[in-house]
Amino acid sequence: MTTATLRRAARVDWSQRRFSVDGLEFRVWSSPAAASLSAVVLLHGVGMSHRSFLRLHPLLARSASVHSVDLPGFAGLPAADRNVSVAAMADALAELLRRAVGRPAVIVGHSMGAQWAVETASRHPDLVRGLGLIGPVVDDHHRTLPAQAVALARDGLLEPPRVNVRVTLDYFRTGPRWFFAQVRHMLAYPIEERLAGLTVPTLIVRGGRDPIAGAAWVQRLANRTAQSRVLVVPGRGHHVERTAAAPVARGILAVAATATDPRESP
């Protein structure tokens, strides 16, 4: 699905904006909607881009304002010339949310995007009304680079060829230096500990065959949250946001409805 197809499918305005925050370059693809639901912000995983959400974004945009974010160093954006931790990225994302969205939102992250989403909610709770964590990483029982590489290879055997091609192309656009710098932060980030302190409505999504975000790991995360629901999409792998966008969209919109503050409706 191309960007033009996305625009037609969503049947709403589709705009691209670029923001610089503390030397970090972001690109935001926005579909505003005259809806009462909380806005939804989509964060891709390490090495990925807004293309992860080309099927999910238009489904969400039927009912909510949606903003798909290309993060610094990915999707052809320049990488920072300094170390950018999960916390530093979250602080920059908070400023981006203030500029690009202008009101509290439901933050949805896929894979490492779930870490950036959780950290943003933890450090800037005034900006986050709810969370959607799709295939969250990293399983605390398999928190090593070799274990994650094996899980990623196993997932590649489950995904449709079109998904593998798009993932590979995004990896090549990122390049190894920035990719592995962020992977190092990904492996060190204790998402289960950071999630435990949050009270916002949280949806945790996994494909039923996902070897990266396994069933036991997702349940351990859910047990840490104050308000959580687990959505399992049978037969899907790690990129369930691409291969089963419809049920994922329904789950996220349910969170957005729950998290909406009537005083903030557009």
C-alpha cells in the first residue's frame, strides 16, 4: 500500500510535516479527524518507518485523528551525532507531541516503539491518555542480542514476503551504525519496570505465533499494569499491525474511547 493508497483509503486529509527537536529530526504523517476520540500517535520499531502503519493508519483515521511518526535516524531521516537513550527519545517525543498534536493522546508503539511509548508516558504523563503496545520488547527471559536475532529470524519465516521485503528495505535505509546503537538501548531498557508505574488504559497486542513477544512475556507485562487488556490475533507473527490491521485498529480505538476526556474533544 503506497502513500497515495493510504490517502485514498483514509478519505481524510493526509499531511506531512517535519520537526526538529533538540537536534533530532522527526517526520509526522497526520490525518486529522472531526472526532471526539483521543488522538492516536503511532511509533514504529527499531529500523522501521511509518510504513509499518500503512494499513493500520487509515482504519484508525476513520474515527480519530492519527499521527504516524518517523523517528530520528530512520526512514531516511538523519541520525543524531550523539547517544540518544530511550529517555532522551521520550523527552524529544514529548515536545513533538506538544507541537504536532497539541493535546494528550493515545500512544501506540510497535516492538521497540512500545519502549518509547512507555517511557514517554512515564516521564510525561500529562501528554498520554492511553497506551497500545504491539509486540512489545524485550522479553526479560531472552534479553540478549543472540536470542533476539534468533527470534527475529524465526519471525521472518512466518511473515508474508511483502512484509519481509518492506522490513528489509527499512533496515537498509537505517544503516548499521544507528540501528545497533538503538538496539543496545532496546536490550537494556526494563519495560516491565517502567510499565508498572503507569495507570493509563493499556492494550497489549501480539500475534498468536509471534516468537519475539511471546505469550508468557506479554502476560507478565499485563500483570504489571493497572489497567490492561491483552489482544491476541491468532496465526500472526510480530508484524501483526501489518498483517491483521482491522482487529488491532478496533482494539486501539476502544482504548481511545476509554481514554477520551470530553473537555479535550476538538
